Amino acid sequence: MSSSSQDSEMKLDQQQQVSSHEEAEHSEEISGHLKKTRFQPSFEETKHACYKIFHCKNIKYDVRSFSILDKLNKNKGVFGFICKRDGPLGGSLYVVNVGGKSLYDENSANAQDMRELIFCTPKLRYAYNKDFTDFVDTFEHEERISSYYLSEKWNGTNILLFKYHDAEGNEFISGKTKGMPTLTDSNFGNFLTCTLNALHLQDFIGKYEDLCLRDELIKMHSDPKNPNYMPHMDEFLNNKDIQAMSLEICGNTLPHLVKYDFALDLKPLFFVHKSGKIRPCLKVRGMEEFGPMPYTPFESHKSCIRLCRMLQKDSLERNENYRKKHNLKHKYEYEHFEVEGHVLYLLDDHGFVVSRNSIYKVKPRDVEEVHWEQFDEMKKGQVRDAVLKMKQRGLSLSNEEALRKELDCGDKEWSKFSREILAFIQKEFGNESTEDHNAKKTTRSKKSRDKKQAVILEQEAPVTAASKEVVIDVATEVIASSTNVNSPTTNEKQKRNHQSRNKNKVLYVKKE
């Protein structure tokens, strides 16, 4: 196959990769107020996003294009790419078009490239082994560590508030969960509604054409005397070098493992600067924290680990006392814990995390239970939690590798319990778990059904002498034509299929 034909096929393959969940939701919800305008990424821009921006290797699986209406900014159309590969940039966005205007004109020699990489919240790592018996001997980038900081780990859903700009340089603030390009309400969580409630902007729920999040936040946080004022939000709004702020939305209205004494809140975690560097939010109201404490490379490691072990033990005791007080069994179940643990940040001499991989979770044994001795109620709870997280990140439940990573399930454990795990997922999330698998068979199944229906119709039709002659004439004509016309090649079939799928890819914009 020639290089040009390969590029052509890859281009068609990439053009159909759009967040169908987002588009279906938006078109269904406000189709009466919008018109559809076709907007597709060029193949070169897709390659640029994959290889140059996200540093990924597989253009087909590691990057997805998205086309959304930003409900936090008057339903403004936003187009770009999201990184789907696990790693430091997983879930990050690359915004290339805002409000129907491209942020870069590749045909203009003097054009300014205003496309933006929005760094997402990285996945936290483990500093200890699965048996809780040993911590790492040295940390990654040990020589660059100047201090360390431990904060309480909130048990909820991560929300990233981030800034982006249009072609004229106007700034907007939006939000997203880890695996999606925007905030939505769905069967797996009303994250848009809950976030607006936590920000005290509940009056705008359902009135998104009137909402400009940045303007409302500035009004609220310009006065420290405002009862809803948050100092970390003030810094996020006014520091031009800060691109995003990572928060955890949690509380009793969003039940998780930990039982909180408040209904709903957004807890600041850290700032993300334009360079991608991370700086933890210190002195968050109501949060337990330790440090920052000085760290001498290769000398302070033991004292840091000693504190982590002490906090693990303390968290376990608090959880056991909580369950004893409330007469609860030791189960991986909602509201059966008092604390989830802590988060360890390793900082450089400027107060930034030494790398995006240098944030560690420090959980007690009862929360991070990893011994799969039997597939009991505790393990079922872990599977439920893993499935919920996968759906929040836009991952298919048929993705075995992602499921195993989320469960932290080794080869031996998976070989022993995989059937029970998959059967349990099928029972609990039947339609969702088979949705993607069935979608792959849709085209073949439809063709098969059409053929069967055609056969049935032919069998049911009354046979007459006249109809026999017609059938013979048609059959003769088909046989004759098939000997003179070449059947379509595999590439041509694929091209047709891709072109058919591309008809559904659109960007929604407001009617003028």
C-alpha cells in the first residue's frame, strides 16, 4: 500500500473519532436552538496533537477529537483533542478552535499560534508495594527534592477548572472531569449541577445561555468579606501564570467511601501553571496537613517514610473506631470510613512538584485493600468503584487493560478472579458493559438482519408464472453484470464506511 493511501485511510479513521456521548447529549438537549455546522480536524493537526503535544505513539487510540458546547460559557462551541493514554498527560486537552474560529492559521506566515494545551490532573502513584510492607528506597528525581508536603486526601470526584482563550484573546473559565473534555450530568454523576451548586451558582442551572463562569467567579471573589470567598479561587483568577486549579468535589450529597460532616464542597488540591508545573494549595480550610518540611536528598527519605507509615496507621485506627462506633462491618462500601488517607507532594526549591509523577497517595490498609483472597462483598465494592471511575473517564467497560489497572489486579489475581469480575460487571452494569462490544458488531448484524429479512420476504411472496420469469430475468442480468464489474477493494469498502460515519461529526454553534 502506498504512503498516500495509508495517510488517506488514517485521516478518515481519525476524523470519525469524536466524543459521541457529548455530541448526542448536546444535540438532544438544545437542538431547537442550534444549527449544525460541519467541523473536522485536518489529518496534520491530528498528528500534531498526538505526536508533538501529547507525546503519544498511536494516533488511532491515544487521541480523540471533541466538539462540545461549553455550558459554563453561554454554550460556546469549543473544538480540540483529548489525550486518552494513561500517563502524565492523560485527560489533558488541546484546544484548537473556539466559537467557530480557528486559533491558528497554518496558511499565514505571520499567524500567531494560539492553540492551548490544558494540563489535566495526573493520576496519583503508589509509594509502597501491594502488601503494604515496603516503601520505595528512593523517590524519582530524588536529587531535586527540597521539601515535602502531606495533605488530607479528599474522597470524591476530581474537577479541573481551567482557563482557555478565543482568537481575540478573551479569557474563559470552564471545568472538566478527568476523562472528559467538559462537565456533564449523566447516569454516573451530575457533575455539572453539583459543581455549580458547590460554587454557589445554582441559579444558573438550566440557564446556561446566561452563564459566563469567569465573570461570576470574579464577582464572588473580588471581596474577601463575601461569605463564599475562597482565597485559592482568588489566586487562580488573578494569577496570569496559573492555567488551572484541581479540586475535589465531595460531601454527603455525593456519597463515597468517607462519611463527611458537610453536604457538598469543592476542596482545592493544587494549581497547574502554564508550563504544566504543579503547586499544592496550602492551608485549605478544614484540611489536615503537614509541612512543607525540609528535605535533604538521600538523607531525609527515612523520616519522610516514617511519617507516611505513622499516618497510615493513624488513618486505619480512625476508620476502625468509626466503624465500631457506628456498628458497621469492615467493607469496601459507601460511608464506612472516616478518612481516605493523605497525599504526598515532593517539592523543588520553588515549591513546585518536582515532576508530574511525583504526587503519591498514602492510604491505610482498609481503604487500599489489594489482597484478592476471595471475591466477596468488599471486592464487589471495589469493582463498582472502578467501573464508576472508568465511566467518568470515558473508558469502555470492555477495556480489560484499563479495568485491571483501575483494580490494580495482577496476573495471578486476574487469572483466578477475572470470570467472577466480568460476570459481576455484566450483572450490575449489563447494558453499559456490553454497549461498546455490541457497537462493534452493529454493522455486520444489520447487514445480516437485512439479508434474513429479504429471504423471508422472498419466501413469503406468492409465486406465479409471471414472477418466475421476472426472477429469472433479474438473476440473469445480475450474473452477467457481475462478470464485467470488479468488486470493490477492501480499501474502498473501508473508505465508504469511514465517509458514512463522518456524516455524524459536527460542531454545534448558535443560530445568528
